[in-house]
Amino acid sequence: MGRRETFGEDAIRLGVIGLGSRGRALLGRLLKMEDIIVPAVCDLYEDRLHLGMESVIAAGREKAEGYKDYQELLARDDLDGVIISSSIVSHAQLAIAAMKAGKHAGIEVGGAASLEECWELVRTSESSGKSCMILSNCNFGRNEMALLNMVKKELFGEMIHCQCGYEHDLRRQVVMGEENKHNRFALYSYRNGDNYPTHGLGPVAKYLNINRGNRFLTLSSMSSKSRGLRDWATQHLGKEHPLAHREFAQGDIVTTMIKCANGETILLTLDTTLPRPYSRAGRVQGTKGLWMEDNQSIHIEGRSDNHTWESFEKYREEYDHPLWKEYVQEGIRGGHDGTDYLCMRAFIESIARNIAPPIDVYDTASWMAVTVLTEQSIALGGHPVSFPDFTNGRWIDRNPGPKSKYSLNEIDESLFENFTM
């Protein structure tokens, strides 16, 4: 596993709320960290709760107390923070309750149910002094961090336009959601918007310095008709099955344009109910060149031959983020190509050092608000809607935040003794 990461004598004590497949995966990551103790876990479903408790014992750890009521877990006075991986629409509610109970909150990704809960996240964090970090593992991907380094070094010149999204065939997961106790079934049944914006938008927000010298201004969104889920149900469950006749509110393709205060534009796409390979639809473009995800290619004026693509691989090697250079040397671990581990360590470091996390409550609220705003714009026929300024004007001159190896706002090479930029 390489060098053991510790933060002094005292271990960080975390509770885990939500023990579906994702929650248990995150619990498993925590149980492999020698400076983390998990004394309490929680889930509404008895079977999942027992699976979580059993996994703690199987990891050779002291028994964790199990709770079906998250309020009982939050009432404990021995937790530094909680990891929240419950249903998407409950993330904000539980994070607010956690901060009010004196715990830092790390919440799994997903969109908000209302703008008011986004504001309440911000107000509660500010009044309690506790942090709320959306656990956007994609921000810590090797490609994404190399691109962040390239943007900071102005390889692309002045930033002009980005594209991103979540393009993932989820038809089976959604249609079988009631049977498998997955919350996406309800989302797709009754809501129509970009319900999962953060995978693509999180890294882009950091490239464009959102909430630190820049912000999202307006958003305009449109949705296609809905056919993919019903067609899948017909094909796999039969023409007579009730789901083969169900009308899902969620359109198959949601396309959103965002305008930023500094003039950049972002094209955001949700594409989860039609057959397709996985992609986050990335594109980073400035006055000197661009990068494209789907063909992993790049063109830089003055370096690339005229009107030709180059492989991104050699650029990633040249601009590999020092955190990833260190990570590769120590040994990549955890899920999602190692990004889960880095994301969790970033949250843990912020607790241990009592500093703001690299994705703070203002980022969390801004990214989650996209879901609500896209719903509003779609309902208005694509009419632009305004983004709330969750920083209340402080975005204009906010500093980069605390120095950290995990910072997504600046890259301080002095923190990486063994590597140079």
C-alpha cells in the first residue's frame, strides 16, 4: 500500500449513513485506512444494515453500532464526520442535520430537490463551522487532474468553452429500481432535468475557477422525449408488463447551456436511457487549443501539426498532476480507478487539519442546484434561468483556500517533495 497516511495520534471517527452498494463500497474503502475508525453505520433497510455491520467485523475492526434512524447516529458525541450515501434526494437533508449535530458531512453526488435546501446547506455550514463536501470522485481522476494542471499552466490559453456530461446506459438500473430498491426509479418517473450533473461539471467548475473569481450566471436547458426506458422494459420484461406502458417524465437526452460571469460557456449533457458506451463527454477549449475525451486527443497551436490531432497520452505524461505521480509510486488503491480513495482522503484531511475541503459547501450547493434549475428551464421551454450566488458576492475575490496536496484551486509543487512540475 506504500506510505501509511496518518494525522497524528488521534484517528478520525466517521459514521456511514446509507449502505446500498455504493455506501458499502465507500465503507470498505474506509475500513482499509489505518487512521479511520467507523463506530456507527445506518440504513433504513435491515438487510443492508446487517451487511454493513458484518463488513466492519470482517475487516477485523471493532463492532460498529447499527442504526435505522439517522438521528440516533447523529446524536452520538464521538463522531468527527459522516459519509452520506443514501437516496439522492435525501443527501442535503442529512448533511444539514449532520452539520447541526456538529459533524462534518461528506455527501455522495447527485442533484438537489430545491434551491432552498442548497441555501440551507450553505447557511448551516456557515453557522455551525462544519464543512459539507460533495464527494465528486471524478474531480480526482488522473486525466481530470492533468487537465487541471494544463489549464493552470495556460497550455490551452484563455479558457473559452467546455463540454461535459454523464453519458451512461442506466436503463436496467432505472427500470428495475423498485425491485432493487434504487432511488433512480422515482427520479425518472416524476422529474425531468439533469439529475446527475456533477460527474462532468465538477472538474469543469474547477478549470473555470467557479466561486473563486468566476461563477455560473445563467442556464438554459431542453429535454428530448422519453422512449428509452419504456422500450427497454418492453424488450426485456415483455409487452404486457406494466412498466412497458409506464410514462416516465425524464427525457432521454437533456442538453444544457451555462454562461459564466467571465464569458465562458459550458455545454452539459445527460444521456442515460439510450444504448451507448460510457462517457463524460469532456471537451476543454481555449485560445491556444483543445482536448477531447471521446477520442482522447488534443490539439495545441504551435505544438500540434496544423489541423491534426495528437494523442493525449504524451501530454498527460508531461503534465501529470504531482498528486497522481505520488499516488502511482505509492500504489493506486480503491474503486473507480483509484479516484474514490483520493476523494475520501481529501475529505479526511480537511477534518484532520480543520480546513475547508477542496470542494466546499459553495461548490456543493452550486453543482447540486443545476438539477433544480434545469427542471425549471425545461418547464419554461428552455427559457434561461439565473443561478443563485451562494457566496453572496464573495466569489469576486475569494482566495484559493488552504494549501493542500488535494487542492483543486491551485497546485503547490512545494507540497510534493519528490516530484517537480
